[in-house]
Amino acid sequence: MSYFVLAINPGSTSTKVALFEDEKLLFSRTVEHSEEELRPFKKIVDQFYFRKAVVLRILAEENVDMNTLDAIVGRGGMVKSVESGVYEMNDALRHDLRKGIQGEHACSLGGLLAESLIEPFPGKRAFIADPVVVDELQPVARIAGHPLFQRKSFFHALNQRAIGRLHAKKIGKRYEELNLVIAHIGGGVTVGAHRQGRVVDVNNGIDGDGPFSPNRSGSLTGADIARLCFSGDYTLHDVLQMISVQGGIIAHLGTSDMREVEKRIDAGDEHARLIHEAFVYNVAKEIGAMTTVLHGQLDAILITGGIAYSNKVIDLLLPMISFLGPVHIYPGEDEMWALAMNGLDVLHGAPCKVYR
């Protein structure tokens, strides 16, 4: 018996929809949204009907019969910190996705859209899977340098765990048997220590922890941030933008496109080369740090994300980390596949968690 699973992934400026029959991709569509289209919506949740209309249009154009679907899996959002896994939509999850209790992000619309679209069809199911708020940090990893602060877990949970399972399958083992360091290097960078199926430590890729990335500043000196905040030259919004949207490579070079950076390097731009090398240097340091979390008992280092396609990045990175253990490259981030496979696992009988 085949299962049909629809995956929905709302991004900041795009909506992605993909349909799978078991593990076979039937179609995948991405609709980009302009700033003008999104400007009228004051809050992310206000985009719900706009995004739903986009999804319905795609389904109509692809001649999808909703009665044939067994489940819809939406990208998880900014809800309470949870353990990894698949969560079926319920009242509590719906409430917290709408409220955005840990912040606003378009990914919170994923579960809401999934539930709304499947609701008219009895017996069908709606899920979210491995949201960015997955938190399995060991207690010691939560402690920051002042009791007013606590380290939090915000990272590319969906892609990191999917790549971990993919690698385990490739070598004939279970993800839960392995100790892995997985580095997602894309618009944001997160590096996780995966100990036998749990991410026991990871840098907070949203709030300014760890390596800088094309759009994010990563770790900055606390005293310098404090002076900046009280200089009178910047608002809170300005500083938060520096940290999570307009920091990193784009702040240094005016572009967040690594391909553009590497074109500049090829043209002889030595400043671009320095920033590029510093980016790789910081990623390598974070990978090294996470191997200590695993006490050096490491089965593999896995490199994933869009920037993993860059030969220049990989050629710089490998000599810095290869001595730590075997390194495997899984470029890109197939989040649509990861969403669908999580839903498919539940349809095949894997446990589904309850959000409370």
C-alpha cells in the first residue's frame, strides 16, 4: 500500500510545496514572495490566508486530489522547546504556532496550513516535524556565564537529523547508534553534537552564538555589544538586525551570496578572500569544539547545507578538521524530503509525540 504525503515549508520570502508517494517525489514547487506582497501583513500569522491561497493554487495546477492524501507535514515553528520527533496537530500546538511564543517566523505557518488543508477530509492527519526549537541539550550545556542568561537550542534540527539518519542508513547502522558532529552551513550556521540520536549541544544559530554566516553575526564580544547598545546611535531593532539578518558576510562585503564572494576572490579581491577564510576558520573551530562534547568518541563529521556545494569552502575546511575523524559531505538541504519522510514514518507505525 502506498502513502501520499504532502510537505509544506513556508519561508520568509517563499512557500515550498512537495508531494511524495512513499519515498518517490511526484512534484516540488517553490513560489517566491516579493517584499511588496508581504508588506501589508503586520504579523507572520496574518499571512495565513495569503499562503493558503498559494498552496491551493499549486495543488490545483498539479491536479492533486486531496482525497488521495494520507497526511500533510508542515515545517515546525516557534513553539515551546521540544524533543525531536513528529508532533500531530492539536489545540495546544495550534495555539502556540499562532502566538509564536518564542518569536515570529514564517515556518510557524507550516503546521497551521497543514491542519487547515487536511481538516475537511476525515481520517487524514496533519503533523509538524523537528522544528527549529528542538531542545535536547544536556544540563551542563545550558549554563551561560551569568545566571540571568541561559544557552538555548535554536538550530537546523530538521536537516541535521535527516542527514544523520541518511548517513546512518548509508553505512548500515541506526542514527541512534552513532556519535556525530553535523555542521549545517548555509544562510545560518549551526553545528550540533549528536550523541546516539540526541543533540546534546549546538550553537544557537538565530540569536548570535557560534560562527558567523552569510547573514548572521555569530558570537560577538559582549562588552562591545553593550557599548553599542548604549551609544545612542542604534535602536534595539538595529542591533537585532545586525545579529540575525544583516551581520556576517553581508556586513563585511555587502552580499550574502557565497558565489558572488568567490567570484570576487577569483578576480583578485584579497579582502573577500580574508572574510571567506575567516568564515571557514570559525566553522572549523565550532566543529572542533563539538568533538570535545562527545569526548572524542566520534563516528563521523557530516557537512551539509547549501554552502557545502562550494569546493573552495570544502577545500579549506577539510585540512582543518580531517584529523578529528571521518568527514562526509552531504551538500544542500532537502527539507521537503525530510518533512515527508518523518510523516511517512508515522504512517508506517513509528511513534508520534503529543505536544502539550
